[in-house]
Amino acid sequence: YQLDVPLPQFVFVVFAATLVALAGCFESLRLLMTRARSAGPAPAIRLSWRRAALIPAIASVLLLLPLYHVITWRSADHPPAADVPVRVATYNIHQGFDLQGMPSLERILAVVEQERPHVIALQEVPRGWVVNGSVDALSWLAQRLRMHSAWGPAADPLWGNAVLSRYPIVHMEHHPMPNNHDLNLDRGYLLVTVNLHGDLVQVVATHLHHIESEPHHRIPQVTELLDAVDWSRPSVLLGALNAQPHHAEIRMLAEAGLSPRHPAVPTYPADQPRRQIDYIMTTDALAIVELHTAATDASDHLPLFATLVR
């Protein structure tokens, strides 16, 4: 997060592939030179027709393998019944890695499956970053959970915010933050409208600047949210705001009518949560009747869950 690399990510992929290709070429050249210096002619290589037939067969399987994902694609589940209270959540998934730096998407999935939120906002979602193993976490989670999805790129097209919903998503738009030119890591916010059995609810999902000691970068982002979003609609704000309840950023939201309306719930760090920097806030049309976290170190943040009533 702290390094301002002046090159796009694909350059490093091309560079790594070029190194591998050059290494293969040099090794092939070395083997040819060794064979040329050896005594006697190289033995002829005979390839039976059965082995020869394996080559196009294997190539065909490799080419068709991506179709498996298309064939097995599962549509989203039916929405919850109309009389079921709405459960929402926000979870900074730390790019799919736990506190020890080990891949943890399966554990993240298990937590969400256990809690079964109807709408969840995710932050730090990778969709192909090489440093994350090039995994598309959003598609994988959406398929495993059988939920509708909305995507909002932030740092680049392959890293950002997402919303998963068991309710139909009828509208989605993404906006960058106005002060991205001052940041090493671009930020943005998602506006998603979900259909709750005829009632339209606006979900605002975001991830504000991450350095807690730099509120001067978060305050313009909060100002953008307050000015650009139509908060007269029934709305819920979900996200990693990276500020504590007594900080100016959160006070700005509260003064605009977006109070968390509950005591502080520590969400960070996940192994010893001491401060709240992740939030679920609503407008007056919605009320939070229950709020809790889930104890897990699958990320550096704890997931935050809430039950809403209209």
C-alpha cells in the first residue's frame, strides 16, 4: 500500500513470463551444445502413433477446460421470504489472506456461510492480482454462496470493493473518490440498489483511506459520500471506514443522519480487536436491531453483521 510503483501490474506479469521463457531457451541451448560435443550421433527418437495421438488430445482437453466453469455456473438462490428480517454485513477480506499471510478464502467463505447475510459488502477484493495468486475472489465467492454480485474497481480493474446480495440487484454504479490523485492506492464507492420484495433499498459500499493517522485524506472522501449520494432514499452504508467512532470522519456521518445507532463494536485487529473501524450505518427508514462480529482470523479485520428492520 505504501509503494507508488510507476508501472502497471501487467508489466510485471510480462517480465516474469519473459524471464521464464529466456530460462527455457538458455537451458535448451545448453542441452543442444552438450549433445553436439558428446561422442556419436544422437539416437533417433521414435514416437508411436498412440503417443502422437495423445498430444492433440491433451491440447484439446486443456483448451476445453475453461468451459467447465461456464457449464457448471450456478445462478443465484431465490431471495429470502418477505417476512424475514434483512441481514447485512461488511467484511474487509484482506485480499484473501489471514493474519499469518496464508490463503484464507475457504475460511472467509465458511464464516459468511455460517452467518448467511442477505447483503454483504466486501473490501480488498482481488480479481486477478498476481501477488494474490491471480484468483478472482469475487466470482469464486459469488458462485459458492450463490449470490448476485456487483463490482467496483478501486486501485485498478482487478482490486476493489464488491457487494453480494441474495436479493435481486436492479441498479449498480461505481464512482472513484475525488482525491485519488493524492493517494498511492485509489479508492471508490459502490451504489447498489436491491429489490426487497418491491421495496428498493440503496446499499452504499466503500473502503476509505487506510492510514488512521491521515484523516485529511478521509475527510474529502466522506464529504464526497455525503454530497454525491441521495440519502433521502432508504439506505445502508457498509464499509471499512478506517476511523474510530470519536473521529471527525464518523462524526460527519452522524451529523448527516448516518449514525451507527449502537455502541462501538471493535473490529480490528482480528486477533485482538481493540477499535472499531468497520461500520454499518442506516438512514432513518431502516433500523439496526442487532449487531455482532464473528471471531475469526481469516482476515486482519473482523466481519461485522447486523439485522435491519424497515
